[in-house]
Amino acid sequence: MTEIVFVLFAVVAVGGAIGVVVGRSPVASLLSMIATLASVAGIYVLFEAHFLAAIQVLVYAGAIMVLFLFVIMLLNLGHDYRADVKYGLWYLLSLVVVGLTAGALLQGFMGTGATGVRGDGAAAAAAIDAVVAEKGVVGAIADPLFTDYVVAFELTGLLLLVAIVAAVVLAKPRT
Amino acid sequence: MLTQALLLSGALFVIGTLGVMVRRNAIIIFLCIELQLNAVNLAFVALSRYTGIEGQLFVFFVMTVAAAEAAVGLAIIISIFRHHETVNVDKFNFLKW
Amino acid sequence: MTGVGTAESAMTALAGVLSPSPSAPGSASGVAAQAAEQWEPLLPGLIVLLPLLGFVLNGILALWAAGHSSAAVRAGEEWNPFAGPSRPRTHTLPTLIGPGVMLLAFILALVNFAGMPADLHDPVIRTYWSWIATDTISVDAALQLDQLSMVMMLVVTGVGFLIHVFSVGYMKDDQGYPRYFAYLNLFVFFMLVLVLGSGYATMFVGWEGVGLCSYLLIGYWFSDRDKSDAGKKAFIVNRIGDVGFLLAMFLLFNNFGTLDFGPIFAGAEGQLAVGGTTVTAVTLLLMLGAAGKSAQVPLHVWLPDAMAGPTPVSALIHAATMVTAGVYMVARSSVLYALAPTSQAVVAGIGVLTALVAATIAMQQYDIKKVLAYSTVSQLGFMFLAAGVGAFTAAIFHLVTHAFFKALLFLGAGAVIHSMHHAAHHADGHLDEQDMRNMGGLGKFMPVTCVVMWIATLAIAGIWPFAGFFSKDEIIWYTAAWAGAGSNPFGTLYTVYWAVALATALMTAFYMTRLMVMTFHGANRTGAAGRSHIHEAPRVMTVPLIVLALLSVFGGWINVPDALQESFAGLFGVLPMSEWLHHWLEPVTHAAAQIQIAGFGEPAHAAPPGGGEVAWAMISTLAAAVTVAVAYRVVGTNKYVPAARDPGPAGVLRRAVYNKWYFDEVYDSLVVRPLLAASRWCWKVIDTVVIDGFVNLTGSFARLSGWTMSLFQTGQVNMYAFVLTLGVLCVLGAAVFLQ
């Protein structure tokens, strides 16, 4: 059952990704992207990462994508997509390089697979499940986040603040 | 299921890479970059099932950075558009030597 | 080697003397802990720190004054600190601070001296902090108090204090008054570090520090090109000697793994063969350092030029203390020198050669300070002769008495120059205030200076009962005794040294009398306009002169030889303290004496050639007295004319001597000019063509490759992504396929 759901999500995700790349209109690409993000969120659920799945839908598919949509509509980009994709020699070259990358990734993932991962998979999964059972889905993430990784967390907050200020300064029309 | 997830992650990543290479619309390039980030996130989540909760934490941080990046990047696109009336990256070569 | 057994037993005895705690051999703290039970010195660190404090305070005042001066210059004026109704604070406070810290340091030194037990065998070491601590070398910032450093400390602080007081009068009208005292205090600080340091490394700090202060004070009037050049010359020539010192330290460290005196001297006899290559190399290299610092041939050329500094500086640094550092160092390393008879012969040879050369030059100089400078070089030669014949006590003894009478001579000359300076202001035309041909008959105007300088002259000439008689007589006597020592391989050589030393001693009497006669007697040659302005020095200058004169008279009585005690020279037993200094320094020189006796047998305590000790003492003092009298007659009848009308010396020999045996000219053509030519070649060829060419080539290459790379910057975002991915692919491919 899980495999079937995974394949379903995977097909939608890859299809959406291709849609992003080939979509003629920015809005079409954006909608494909949302489909991809949603299916990846689904796959997160399959991996028992419920909190991240929720965040994915809320923040990514919700907030960030809507921000993109606002910008597309603000700039009124719905029409100028005649020469958007670079076909020809460049396209072939890019395909070759990307194909090679895909090959390298395939080699890496297939060759090692799950056995290449250090540690006992079943034990780690059981440990995560135990923590989730004890602290809840959010608590399992929040606990290390606010203890072991609190400095990184605070720095991320600072980064967001800087980004907000930068965005305001950049987007503000110069008078 | 880990191998499949990693393969899916790789597929999403290369598709995103291709998009960055062949598209001219800055916003779509941006979307493709987000796609790449998502591919990596997927790999993190899949692997976290086998190594520990830290993988999920990293996804959290990646999302934050992506959000910050989207905010700043879109602001830059708006700022450039205001000057050049286009988001075609081929026209943006004014930082060239 | 006469007998292994003797050497071994001597070594055990030596080890027992120098390192009393067998549990921690070579550990400074162990030795200090042991000695602390015997005697607790009173604040030895403060003695060193007081002059440093004076330097800091005077330095702040000097910077303050410099601020005023530069502000005035910026405003287009010239700052005159003495223009106002009263001297500014910056020019009054150093009067208290400079001599004040010296007085306190001297009192502290005296208290320590009084408290030091006579039977103290081990040096007391005070460790303050760990200066260098690595796996291989560890050096502590530590002070070592023993009999030798105590003597040096008393001389440095005592004579130093008197010279500081004299300076108050001498430098009164100088703009850089606070700067002068800052340098002078700093010098004393480094000098104390030098004599109190507990190892060669610490000593080297002081060694370099006094070199720096010497440079600063020679070039004190730096706006005068000649004077700043003289400072540089002193510094560079000293540098040559320092190479020797450094190499000697490396060798010592290589052999002993430490630079502290205690372990080195304790282990020297066991680890180094008598007359072996290592110990000979070490001692010769140390001697090179000492020759640089103490102005011995062939590195003596800087000292006469160093007279460019203010005269009290010449008295303190270039007569009484710093230039004797080399003697102190040799005496401190007496154990090493005792192990190297060849080095001793070299040291004595250099000493006696220096004494002779400098004495000849001094006979034909007209600059009053130049005469004294060469006299200093000559007397330092005597000290090295003493060290070379193993009479380390005699070397230190002559160092002490020399500090008294030479400081007195320099300060007296300073008083004369001070007075001539006023005269020169009012003279018609140029008047060289240091040229003795422009003086003459000053005794009438400056009676006190005249009398005290005569005392110093008689002392340096070696006439009984003045201080110089005892010290110089002892050196000459030891040279003869050493020449006759049982198995001395260089016996004949030392006999030659003895003869030369005797002749030089008589020359000393001659040139000093010539100086006195030309300066104080006969008709005055200053000229009517200047003459009326010649006057006796103020009391702040004459009082130190009188104190030093007393020391020049009685200073020699601290070491009346036993053999002379009952004779006329010892006032038939009335003079106190028979061989007091000898006994006092016994713990320091004992080890060296043991080695020498083991190697050569006893020095010939029988009389030197031709008679007994008393007879020779009488002969030498009579000869000196006769020389003084003869010189008085000869020079007195010599009709000198003022420098402006003097054609200079006639005759080849006189001109050669007048021109200092052409040492400077020879160095100029043999060393300086070739070096200059080589440097120019390096500049024009090596630097401009080869190195610059290479640098320019790399620049061109970077520019070319930069231009090539810049072609990649197309401004095309897609292409950037493409290249980026390609790069990632390469890394990824390497990671995956090359595992």
C-alpha cells in the first residue's frame, strides 16, 4: 500500500517538476510547482515526517508560492513567453550535462542504496518513533532545535530579519 | 523505500538543474532553484528515517533559508524589472566586465 | 691532562659548590630555595625596576615636551622651554626623578650589600616568571645575586647616581632635558639586567638594551648628521660582536641544553675537555661579543666616535659601565675561559694590543674627549689582559677603580667643555670647545676641576696611593706570574704581554699628563673675548666630582695585595682590608682558579723577573711618577697654538698616530666600500633585473590568465549554472567513480 502511494506521489512530483521546466506561462510553471511541493509533502508523511509535511504545505506551497504568484501578477508577466526556453545546441549541451549528473546520482544511489547509509536503519526509525510517541510530532523536532541547535536556530532568525530588511530596501522605489 | 526516495530526489534535482540552464525567465529559474532545494530536502527526510532526527532539523533550516532567499530574490527581480521592464536573464548582463 | 683523578675531584667539588641540591640539578628554583634559607635579599627586583620607573616617568614628560615642540613647529615657530619666567614642569621634574630613582636604587643596593653574608657560596636566584618555555629550552626571567653582580650593581647604581646628579647641571639648558634623563634611566635599567641576569639569555637582553641606549644617547643631538652617524656606527659595530655572542649562546645551548649560568658552570668541566674545540670556540665567540661591546681591537673604532654624545653619557656608558660589560661577561664566564688556555692567550693578546694601540693614539689627539676615549679603550685592554691571565679579580678590581677615576675624568672634561661652551658663545669666530689647543691655563679659572682631575690623572697613571696603582699593578704582576706558571704553554708570549703592558702603563702616565698640561696649565689660548666667560662649574657638578675624587684616592684600598700589606704601599700594615675584594669574589672565581691550578700548576708566586713584589711596586710607581714629571716638562715647553692656526702634526709617525693608525680608513676601503659596491650590484642586477623581472613576469602571467578567465564572465546566468553544474559533476564523478 505504501509503495503504491509513494509511486503515485513520485509520478505527480516528477510530472510537476517537468511542468515547471517546460511550462510556457510562468503561472503554469508555478501551479506545476505547487503540485510537486504537495506531493513531496505527501512523501514526507510516508517517512513519518508529519511536521515537515505540514510546514511544506503551509510555508512552501502556501506562503512562498503565493509570494511568487503575487510577483508574477504584479509584474504582469503573463504574456512574454515566446522565447523563454533556449532550444538548439544549448539545450542539447544542457541535456548532456544534466544527463551525466543524473547518471552520477543514479550510480551513487543505486550502488550504495540503503546499505550505504551508516547506522542501523530500523533502530533509528524505532528511536524516532519512540521520541515522537513521547513528545509528539512537533516536540520531537522542537526539542533538539531549542537545545542542541539553538544557536543555529537563533542565527536563522537573524537571517530572516536581514532578509526582510533587505527585501524592503530593494523593493522600495527610489524617489 | 529509501533507494526509491533518493532516486526521486535525484530526478527532481536534475530536472530543476535543467530548468535553471535552459529557461530565460528569472522567476522560473527561481522556481527551478526551489525545486532543487526541495529535492535535497526530500533526500534529507528520507535519510533521517535511517540516521536520526537531525535530517529533519536540517530540512527546517533549509526551508528558512529558502524563504529568506525567495524574499530577497523576488525583491531583486522587482528592482531589476523596474529598471529594465523585463525579467529575461539574457538582458541582465550589465555586471559583465 | 695531568691527572684524571685531580680533574674529577675538582669537578665534584665544583658541582658541590655551584649546585647544592642534588635532587634538582640545574633547577633555578631549587637553587633559590636552598639559598633562601641562608640569606633573603631585600627587593632585588625593585633595584632593577626603579630606573625603569624613572624611564617611564621621564619618558612621559619627554613626550609631553615633544608635543609642545611639535605644536610650535606646526605653528611655524621654534619652541624654547626656557623663554618663560620659570622652567616648564617637564624640565624641572626630571631633576627629581632621574637622580632620585638612582639614589633609591643605590641605597637598596647598599642595604643588600651590607646584608649579604660573607660566607655565601651559592648565588641567590630570584625567579620572577617563565620567559621562554618550550620543550627544548626554558628561560626564566630571573635575577642572580652573588658577589660579582653585587660589585657591579654597586658600581652601576653608585657611579650612575653621581653622573645623574652631574647631568642635572650639565644638561640644564638643553631642550631635550626629560628625554635625556629617560634614556639615561633606561640605560641603567638595562645595565642592571645585564649584570643581574641569571643566564646568558637574560644577560643578552641587557646587553642589547644597553646597546640601544648607547645608540640613543650617542645620537642624542640627532639633528647633527655626524652625531647620529656616530650612533649608527656604534650600533653596527656592536652588532658584529653580537653575532659572536649569539653563536656562543647557540653552542652553549647545544652542549648544555640550557643558558643558565648555574648548570653551565657546574657542568662545564665534566662536559667540555680542557682546551677542547667546543670550549675554545665558545670562549672566542664570547670574546668577539665582548670586543664589540668593550671596544677592543679590531672593533674599537666606535668608541672614540661615541664621544659625540653628551659628556656625562660618555662618563657613564662609554667609560664606567657599559663598555666594561665585556669584562664582566668574561669574568662571569671565568670557568669556561679557564678551560680554554688558547682563548685566554687570545683574550690577553687582544687586551694588551688594544691597550698599546689606544695608548699610542691617545698621545697625539687634541680633542679632550678623544684622549679620554682612547684612554678608556686602553684601560679596557688592561682589564682583558687581566682576564686573559686568569686574574678575574684583578679585572673586576680595575673595572671598579677605572669606573671611579675615568668617570671623574670624563665629568671633569664635561665641566671644562661646559665652561668652554660659554666661552665659545662669546669668542670671535668659530671655537672648538673640545679642542685642547684652544684651552690652556684653565686651572686658574676652574681650581676644583683642576685638582680633582689631577687626582684622577695620578690614579690612572698608577701612582701610589691612588686607586689605579693597586689595580693596574696587580694586573701587571699577575701577567708576569702567569708567564712563569708551571706548565703554561704560552709562557713566553705572556712575558711579551707583560713587557708591553708595562710600557703601555708608562704611556698612560704620559698622555694623561699631556692632557692635564694642555688643558689646565701654561698660557690660555682661548682668546680674549671668550676668556672672561670661563668659570668654575656650578656646585651640582663639582660635588659629584669631589665624591669621585675621594673614591679615586681610596678606592684602591679595598684590595691591597697581601705581599704589599707590610711594605710602604700598604702604609706598613696600616691600610685595612688586605685583599678584601679578592676574598669577596672568591666564591665566583674559585672554580676557575681550581681548574687553572689543575691545568697549569700554581702561578709563579715567586717574583716577576728581576726582583720581589715590593720592589716592582716601588719601581712601577716611581717610573710612573717620573713619566708624569717628564711629560709635564716636555709638554709644558711645547708651544701650542690655537686650533685655528695649528697646521697639525708633522712627521709620518705622528700623523699616523694622529689619524688613529688609519683604522677607519682601512675599514672603509676593505669593508665598507666593497660592501657598498656589492650591495649596489645586488640592487642593480639581482634586485632590479632578476627579482623585479620575476615579479613582473608573475604579474604579467596573472594579468594574462585573468584576461583569459574574464572571457568566462559572459553575464549569462544560464551559462553560469551550466558551468557550475559541470564543476559539480566533475567532483561528483570523481567521488563516485574514483572510490
